[in-house]
Amino acid sequence: MTPTAKAAPGAKLLNPKDHTLVLIDFQSQMAFATHSISANELRTNASLVAQAAAGFGVSTILTTVAEKSFSGPMFEEITAPFPGQKLLDRTSMNTWEDAAVIEEINRIGKPRIVLAGLWTSVCIVGPALSAIDQGFEVYVITDACGDVSAEAHERAVERMVQAGAQPMTSLQYLLELQRDWARGETYDLTTGIARKVGGSYGIGINYAKTMFNAHEG
């Protein structure tokens, strides 16, 4: 039987109100040993995700591990879009084993979890597999994650996908939150973020607007 198409988004697509974003261990000590992605690209992608989440009002948790004693401060690109927000510092490598984080997850009460952070094979795999095991739907922003090697990152992503996690990229995350250029209330937000930290896509937007006053809507 042929299905009937409808002009409506698929249920697997994210929207700003249906998930909690957890940004994990974007810290100096973790970044020093990250080799699967350059520090510049990692910081740019993480900044894009943080700005998108803050701009669209996504429920967001910022968490660190041993911030004062070992790993250092969270990247300013991550904390700046959330002024005054408390960082939840942990001792556990697996964020999902930290009582304060879980209390916040339950307080927010969203069925979907979106993850990004360092390192993919430890600090992202742990909460991803744990959340899936407890019935949450999990998405991982893979280009806003990094690990000690490309091998470590790739095997971690494969492991999470095999368990049911859905991989995506930082720019994909931003554009999925917008999803329709006719949404004028967030049009300038989305294109503004892309122009600043959206790589060549942002350069293209800047060119089109400067040269032709082009507009997607």
C-alpha cells in the first residue's frame, strides 16, 4: 500500500522544546590530548552548538570533570552563551552516574538527550549508552566531539550508533532547529550564527547578503 505524503516534519527530527542538550567536559586538559579533530575546528563547532541552543532556548546542561583540581575551565565559547548558568562538576567519567546531573535531567523532563563533548569514547559513550538503556532517545553531535585518535572517535561513534544513538553534525543541529526559513523570529539568529561560526556556509551567506541582499525566506 502506497503511503500518503503530508507536508509535516518527521518524528525523528529535533525541535527546540523536545530535548535536553548536555555539553560535557569541553576543558583544557581534555583538549590537550584530543587528536581526532583540530582544536580550532572543535572550538568552532562547539561554539556553534552552544549559540544555537542558547538562541533557540534549548534546555542545556553544562558539566565538567575535576574542574578545579585537574581538567581546568570549560571553554569560554561554551559558557558565554549561558551567562550565570552553574556548571555541574563531577568526579565520574560517565556523566549519567552523577546524581546532580541526573537530578537536572529529571527536573527538565525531556525524552530526548543530545550530547557533545570530550572524549567521545569515554565521556560521550558513557551517558549515551546509559540514557538509551533507560529509555531515552539519544543524539550525538559527532563533529563537536573529539578523542585521543581518529580510531577512538570513530569506534565510539559506531558503538553508540549500534546501540541506537543518532549521529548528527553541529551545522545540522542549528539548521534542524530552524528548519523553515519562513520562521522569521529566528531567521536572523540562525543566519547570524552561521555567518560567525558556520565555516564556508557562513561565508556564502555573508557574500549573498552583501552582494545581492539575498534572503532565504
